[in-house]
Amino acid sequence: MSVKSSVPFNGTAEQEAKLKEVIAKYKDTRGALIPVLHEAQDIYGYLPLEVQVMIAEGLGVTLAEVYGVVTFYTQFSLNPKGKYAIAVCLGTACYVKGSGNIINKIQESLNLEVGGCTPDGKYSLNATRCIGACGLAPVLTVNDEVYGRLTVDDVPGILAKYSD
Amino acid sequence: MELVRSHVLICGGTGCTSSGSEVLHEEFDDMLVKYGLDKEVKVIKTGCFGLCALGPVVVVYPEGAFYSRVKKEDVEEIVQEHLLKGRIVKRLVYDETVEQNDIKSLNDVNFYKKQQRVALRNCGVINPENIEEYIAVDGYQALGKVLTEMTPEEVIDTVKKSGLRGRGGGGFPTGTKWDFARKSVNEQKYVCCNADEGDPGAFMDRSVLEGDPHSVLEAMAIAGYAIGANQGYIYIRAEYPIAVKRLQIAIDQAKEYGLLGKNIFDTGFDFDIELRLGAGAFVCGEETALMTSIEGHRGEPRPRPPFPAVKGLWEKPTILNNVETYANIPVIFNKGADWFASIGTEKSKGTKVFALGGKINNTGLVEIPMGTTLREIVEEIGGGVPNGKKFKAAQTGGPSGGCIPASLIDTPIDYDSLISIGSMMGSGGLIVMDEDNCMVDIAKFFLEFTVDESCGKCTPCRIGTKRLLEILDKITKGQGTLEDIDRLEALCYHIKNASLCGLGQTAPNPVLSTLRYFRDEYEAHVVEKRCPAGVCKALLSYVIDPEKCKGCSACSRKCPVGAISGEIKKPFVIDTTKCVKCGVCMETCKFGAVVKK
């Protein structure tokens, strides 16, 4: 993970005001950093350096501490997600049912690495831990939509739904 | 309370929500209005029924008709036929429940027959977003009894007598843990709940939280009274949005009813619970790492002792139990420690919930008395391995556990028997594998996971697991030697002995247990350069059986690299130097002429 995001930061004043509210709300809570980061990520969609600086100053902790926590946890992202965030479950139940082949197929089809985002910002691809829908294995999600009981042949059809 | 003649229970667990149960709920509401039944029939969103493979699941009471894989279009038929005219729609009912022209009780169906639902007692029965439904099934009665009739010592004695052991994996006796924390003197203590279920392929805790959140809150308050704490934290995965939402609703409702907060039951006992969201780090399932994370830092473990019962969260005495452990607590007080101890085996009491997944017909959530054999779980409850394939092994304990081979399928499942055969109970993931799964590949899969999740604090785990993975990778590529297998085994023991926390100490288990039972597969990769299950790509080649090939050219037209050539109506040939082993030819061939070697 690099310190600087590949996409230029363009946060709005409105987002900043929201973040300040969140920081004020948690200011006196013990162990506030992680809840603040969660809410900041909801506001901005990701946690670029500029946002980390605001949080560090707001909570009175060092930037190193903030950056250390952000990079430790996989839920926090330094890069924005695509318009369509594809996540393929690589939990054990999905893996033994062939989700490895499904993620390969998506990588090939979109020419996209796991963890990456297409240059037009349209698709991002992630491998996720178990999402708990093991009864539907193998499973992938696009934004909040869940697709289950997949085979490799289902991939082109799913991607076609998100071509706009 | 309004009286209704029928209840429609729609599963709102994650499996069923993912397969569209929310839409069904809306459709039922609309259709009931359309047919004028909305005053007579009540629709309830419940927790998980367990049989996720058949989701979305809808159960209609009083008949107990179990509708499976229900689609939006089916709803009108159920409303019109079943609810209006009283005729069960047999076409949509789970076929195992249909017996000649009658509907059997769910408890007689193979999937449920051998199960005993203790921790999951309310899942799929009550509406988890309504505290009154929990109270109606004896909810908060145990807390009332504990606070008004029992001393903290009696509470701990009862838990000890029940024989309950931690359901998160370690199997430490719960009562003893509470006793340690009780005896630590400090004006501030904490009760924590581990709901950071990170084991891939396991979703027991999520189902309890989604289906019966109040049982966890009630148990935490009981624990608080027992050890002398008035603050609880639930550390829950952010990946479980439904569970987070329902827990928050439950906490708010409990506070409103005075069952959490100040002066509970007028006894002067205060207890409050806060939610803390995890952020996707497997190591945070380790108790000291979890507490470090609640404190807002990188979730790295620290050496023990001091144990959390002495110095835990913010350096205060703390107990940490997992969700399923807590879910058992209220029942122990309602039905008695003797009742609980009568279930299970000599040293493992009660039941265990397993998330049954992988190559099995009935994937889903099952709760069985300790001591049930693996065979009963796989063949009877799970309905066997699909597509007529052979059962090869079951994996329990996730990345910390091991494989149980087919030869040990009659092993009774409890803490000690699993340890003795080189696996562990773990939190309850149970993944079934068939002859098409390569055991070296499975070991590699788990090591990829632990390498990714090692927090990096201690060297044996950070570097050791990486080296293990490299050796495994070499073997699956056909570049391994017999010395590599020995080195692999030796390194496993070094990592186990030298790592700081449970993650590193158990990370080599998947390798050790597959080496123990499937050493021949490792040797086949190394000596014969062959993957017996046909999984490891580097060791595979696709060939066309000239006897079976009809020369239709379908495979050669589909081949992405043009590796297949031949004359129409004569056997085709695959050029193995060009072949990328994608397997498209094998899927395309209608005659079964393409084979993996």
C-alpha cells in the first residue's frame, strides 16, 4: 500500500463539516480512533492522507498512529472503490466450490488485478473473507447485490449488467 | 395483543437475505392486503432456520409447512392457496417434508432429526427485532433470577457445574474463567463479547446475533453481575451489517425496558453494553489483540501472563467469551446446570453449532449434542456428498484446525477427541471435501490466509508462515523434493513452539494434519510430479481419448489459445506445449472425451 492515493483528493466542504461532527461526537470516547475511521470512510468512501491528517489533528493523536491503524485493518482503504465494487468471497466454503476460478475469470475479463480499480473508475475488484452466505457458495457481490451458486460461465452475464 | 390465525415466518438470516428474502416479505405484505388477509395473518422476519442451501425459506404456522427456494412469483400462490383456501402448496414445500399426502413435522426431517437446538433455540422462532417476543420465550427470566435470588458465587458455581466450555475454539471452562475475574480485586472490570467471527466458512455467531441478539445481552449482564463489572463491550465484525443493526436495536430496547442500564430489576445493579466494530483483522479474534483493538490501536496481541482476567481491557480485569458461549448461559439458569450437563460427553457438555459447508448437500447451520459422530453429521444431517462423489475429509477449526480423513469418520465430535486426532473444535466451521479436492492445495489455501493475516509482531509467525507457504507453492508446482516435505514438517513445529499468540501457534495445523493423513498426496506431487485430485494446474495435462472423440471440433473452436487441432470426424489432439490448462475443452465436450491426467 502506498501512502498517497493514485486518485487526486477532492473532498467537499460538506464532507469536511460532517467529519468534524463525527470527531466532536467521539472526542471524549476511549478508543475512538477506529469508530471515527469507520464513519470517515462512510463519508468519503475511502481514507486518503488528507482525511487522515484531519482525524489525527481532531483527535489529538499522531498521524503515524492513524496511518498505522488504517493500514493494519483490511476494511480501511487508501484507494477509492470503483463505481461497481466487485467482491469475490474466498472463504473456505466458496474456495472448495471453485471461487478461485471465478476471480480469475473476472481478472481476465476486466484486465484487473485483485485490489485494483480500472483506470476509468468503473470497476474495482476485491477478494473478501467469508461473508457468511456459505449456503450459496460460491458467492460474489457487486456493490450490495449478491450473486450465488455461481459457475465461471455466469461471470460474463453478471459483468454485462454493469456495463453502463 | 392482536390475535391472528396464521403466522408466516420468513428467514432474515444472511444466506436467505442474499437469496432474496426481503423481496418476499414485501410481496407477502402486498398479497395479504390484496386478498384481504392482512388482519388475520402475520408476517414475521426471523433469524436463521439453518437450512441455508434451500433458501429463501418461508415457514407457515400452525401447519408448519416448510417452503424452500421460494421466488417472488410463488408468493401469490402461497397466499391464495394456503392462506386463503387452506391448501398447502406441495410443489413449493421442501420435498423431504412431504410424506405421501401429508406434511411431516420438521423435527422428523433428516436435517433436523439429530439436532438439538440450545444455543440456536430462538433462531427462526422469534422476531429478533422485538424484545417482547424474546421475553415471551422466557427471555430475561434468567437475569431476573440471578439478580434477585443468587449471589455472584452461586452464579459462578452454576456455570461451573454445567460444564460449559468456551465455544470460540479453545474450550476453556467458562465458570473457571469467570471465577478468576471475580477474584481479581479492582473497582472497574469489563465483560467483553467476541463477535469477530473471522474463521472463513463459519457463520454460527452471526446467526445467533441476527436471530437472537437478546440472549447475548442477557448473558453478558449475568456475567457482569458474577464478576462485578458494570460495562460490557461487544466487538463485532463490520462485515456483518444485519447483525450490527439488530444488536443495536436490541440494546436500545433493553435499555428502554430497564433490562440494561441503571438499577436493573430494582436491585441496584447497573450494566451497560457498547458495540465496537472490528475492521477486518483475523488476529483480533485472539483475546489480547481484540482488547488492544477496542482500545483503538493496531490489533496486535501481547504476551500472557498477565491474563485478561487480571489485566485486560484498559489494564482492568476482563472476561472475554464468544457469542455462542453466551447464548448458552440463559438456558443454563432457566433449565438448570444438571439439565445442561446431561447433554454431551463426559468432558464436553452441551451442544455445538457447526456451519456445514463445502461439498455437502445440506449446507447450513446445524446444532448437535457433543459426541455426535462426524458420519451422522455428514451423511444423515448433511445429506451426504453431492454428485455421487466420495467423502474425502472434513476440515474443522478453520486456519487453526485440521482435516479429519474418511477413515476417522466415526469419531465422536468433542473438544478432546478432535485434539487427539490432530484437529480442533475451533469456532465451528465444518467444511466437507470430496475426491476432487487436493489436500496440498487446501493446506496452501489456509497458509495463504494466515500469511495474509499474521500481524507481523513476532518473527516465527511472520516469516515462518511465509516460508511454509513458499515450500507448499513449490510442491504444488511440481518442483518440490522429499527433503522439502521434511523441512516443511520441522518448520511447522518450530512455528508452533515459538509463536507469541494462538494465530501463530496453530497456523501450521492445516499442514501437519494433511501431512499426517495424506502424506501420499504430498509424495505424489514430489516424486511422481502428479496431483492425484487433478487440482494443481502445473501438474496437469489435458488429453483427448481417441476412442471417445467423435471429431466434432467443438473443443477446438472454444480453445482460447488454439491448442487443439484435427480433422472433422477424426480424433482431435491437444498440443500440450500450447495448452494453458483452462479446462474449457473438458467443459465443452459432450462425449467425455477430454480427460485430465
